[in-house]
Amino acid sequence: MLSSEDTINQTQAVLNAENVDIYYGDFLALKGIYMEIPKNKVTAFIGPSGCGKSTLLRCYNRLNDLIPVFKLNGKITYHGQNLYDQDVDPVQVRRRIGMVFQKPNPFPKSIYENITFGAKINGFKGDFDQLVEESLRGAALWEEVKDKLKQNGMSISGGQQQRLCIARTIALKPDVILMDEPCAALDPISTLKVEELIHQLKEEYTIIIVTHNMQQAARVADYTGFFNVRVTEEGKRQGYLAEHDLTEVIFQNPKEEATKQYVSGRFG
Amino acid sequence: MTSEFISEQFDPGSLKKNTKDPRTLFGLIMSGIAGTFMVMAIIPLIIILLYLLIQGISSISPSVFIELPPPPMVEGGGFGNALLGTVIMVSIGALISVPIGILAAIFLSEYSGGQIANWIRFATNVLSGVPSIIIGVFAFGAIVLTFKTYSAWAGGFALSILMLPIIIRTTEEALKLVPQEVRQASVGIGANDFQTVLFVVMPAAIPAILTGVTLAIARAAGDTAALLFTALFTQFWPNWENKLAEPTASLAVLVYNFAIVPFKNQQALAWAAAFILVLLVLLTSIISRLATSKRQF
């Protein structure tokens, strides 16, 4: 699917989807996905509602396992290992591939414990104070909360909560960070802060971000995947990956007519 | 244009309330009726509390909490043994029902889905509707007949069955109030199911669970029928040497016994015990309200 092959081959693929079909029960929600996610780059998933971009995102850390009727055919490899092999422990996957959700969802614990909880259950044996400071600094939140680490994580503002969730994710030192519309519930100033943060984070992490905001994709992403919906002969809506390329190409010179219409705001 | 607009003389009408309007009148009358019935509903509670207060408080003295029930016609004495017996049996009941109830609720809300959970929920609802006298008879058959003695254990067992459905239902409700996003967050950072429930969902739900536990305790502390067949009553202190395997006094049964005797001193004691019982229920309700106010979801 990737057309600018020279560029993508220079960087290593961290995640690779090969002929992935995703079902909910008998319903084929997403069909025939081939997609490489390059290392230490930001990849944005855009597309109209119901195209399956969040569904695919959640496949990368097996969060869809929580849905009983979910089924995946095909392969998603992480550095060559198939995430959906029988003997893969989803807990190990999620430890390496972190997730930031649409709605800020800090634990109903103190800010400090929000950071240390993941480390604790994953057997971290080190200086927790240092881990908390590092992670909060990494999420550009340290200066704002350093005097109230004992306060409940749910008592700070929405934008701060979302950065706390990012701090909680990077405290695990993951390899990949998945973000599912991380700014959808935030005001413009908080959004700006999170976007700046994404720019910093990509030096160390591979990031995939789902967004409905096309300006945001254009601002933060190196690569963009455009997902679209088609209606099958039986009248069911089915998502597919329409185009995946460098963000500039998607926004300025897309190959597909549908992409052009979507990025120029004519549907979706 | 402007002059024409002004000359049209737009009349905005009066904004004053018109009590003669049938709609307003109907609303007022209905509010009045609802208010009256609200007062009627609250009257029994106020009368019971006032009556207990007047009748009970005159018999209350420090000695009633530490002395044994007196024989007929003898002044003084108290219900120390019944108070202690109630505390012991409610504790036994809580020790059995709280762990079982909470774990069952965790299973219902976190692990199971579908038909089995619905059947368990249905069974729980039926159990909470079973009259406590039936539960008493069951405990009589299961424990008293097996061990051939009335005991605090049998009483506690009967109370635990009484408490179980309350704890299961309130705990399940409490766990369901914890948003799905919080569970996903926990799973998303590599916690397994058990860690998610124990370290994230449970702590968040604890105030609401406590509310359920205190409600169950209040229910058990006030129940008489479940104890009539199981713990019976005694004039004496709970017997620790015999490992509580003897008839044991309780406040509720003391009220039941002494309220129907013709002796003034025992009747007075029944009033005092009833007053204390209501105070205990009130206290647990206040604790549960305090716990509720600490809820995060």
C-alpha cells in the first residue's frame, strides 16, 4: 500500500499488518489491511466515522480481546513476532505497546500512584520517585503537579489528566504508544500542549494516533493512513485502508479521489 | 422603517402569575396532594422514633449495658448479654457473608456474562425476598439439628444468609459504577484481569461496597425471626468456654420476649433495648451515608 517506498524502507517497520480482516461476530468490519508502521515516526489514522481506524488501533495492543465477539484473521507482527499467535501473552504485548484513550481516564488514585501502578504490577524494582519525576517531565506535566503528587489524579483538569495518562504510559518505557483521539475531549490550549508533546515523544517512541481532526494529522504526523468505508452488496458498511503515504502526499497530492475529497473536507 | 416598526405597538403580554389559569391551579393542587402524602409517609417514622425515645430513654442507665436481665419484679438489671450476643452474631454473619458476597459480586460483574449471571442474579433477588423466619427454620435444620444445640454460630449463620443477597447486589452495583474506561486503562498498561479487579476496580468501588455492608449489618442486627430458631435466648452471658455453642441472647429476641411479659421491669427493659436497637440501625445508616459521600463514581 505504501507508495513512497524509498522513504519507508529507510526506517524499520515496528508493526506490520498483513492481510488483516477484523470481524465482530459475522460482521466483517475491516477488510484486507496491509500496513507498515515505521519506527520513531508518528503515523496518523484518519477517515470517516465507522471506518474501523480505532478498531485497528486497538488490535495493535490486543485491547479488542476484551470484546467477546471480536475475531481477527491475518497477521499483525511486532518486530517480526505475530501478536495473535496462540502463545503470546497479551499482558506482555500491552506492556510494550501502550495506549492513550479518547477520554482521559486516570485511575482514581493519587497522581503518584497513577504513574507507579503500571511499573509495580510489571515488577519494576527501582527508584519510584525518580520514575514519577521522569515520566511526568516526559509528559510535560511535572512543573504543574510536582507540589500535589498526593492529590487524586481525577482532581486535575482534563488536559492535565490526559498528559497524566501519557505519563502513565511512558512510565512503562514502551516501544509504541497508541493514541485514540487523545485530544477529542480537550480544549484548544490543552490540545496544543499534547501535540507539542507528541513531537517530543517521537524521538523515543513510535506513535500511532487516530484523529478526526485533519489539521491535527497534518500538524503531528509523518505518515498518514486514510481509511474509508464502502457499502458491500449486502448493504453492510465495511472499512478498508484507502491510502497510506507520507502526510504531505496525503494532504497535498493524494492518489485516490476519495482521499482528496476527504482531506479537502468534502465528505466525512 | 424605524418609525413604522415603533408604531406597530408590539404587546409582550403580562408575565405575572395567574392563579386562576386552570393549568396553574391544577399544578398547585397536585403539588399540594403530593406534599400531603409525603408528610403522611414520614409520620410513622417520626411517631416510632418519638415513642421509642419517650418510652426507652427513661429506662436507660449505664448499668443496662453491662448487667444481666433481671428476674420478674426485680428492679435494675440490663441487657449486656443481649448486646454482646447481637454483636457476636452479627460479626459471625458478616465474616461469612462479606467475603462470599463480595467475591460472588466480582464474579458477576467482572468475569461472567450472559445466562449464568442472570440466573445467579435472579436467585439472589429471590433469596433477598425470602422471609427471615424461613431462613431461621433452614438454619435450624442445617445447623441446630446437626450439632444438637442452639448456638451463636447457628444464629450467625442464619444472619449471614440474610445479609448475603444485600451484599451481592450492592457490591455488583458498586462495581458496575466504575467506568469501563478505567478498566481499559488498567488492562492497557499490562495489568491482568485479577490485578485490574483487585488494585483498580475494587479500591474505586470500596465506599459503595461499604454502604452495602453497613446496610446488611443494620438489617441483620434488627432481625428477630432468624434468631428465634437458631440462637434462642438466655438470661446469661455468651459462654466462651463452651465455644458459644449454647443458646445466646440478642437484642431483637430480648425485645420480643420481654415486650409480651406482664412484668413492668422487663417491659421497661424491652423499651430500652428497642431504643438501642434503633440507635444502632441509625448509626450504621449514618456510617453508610458517610461512606457514600466518599464515592468517586
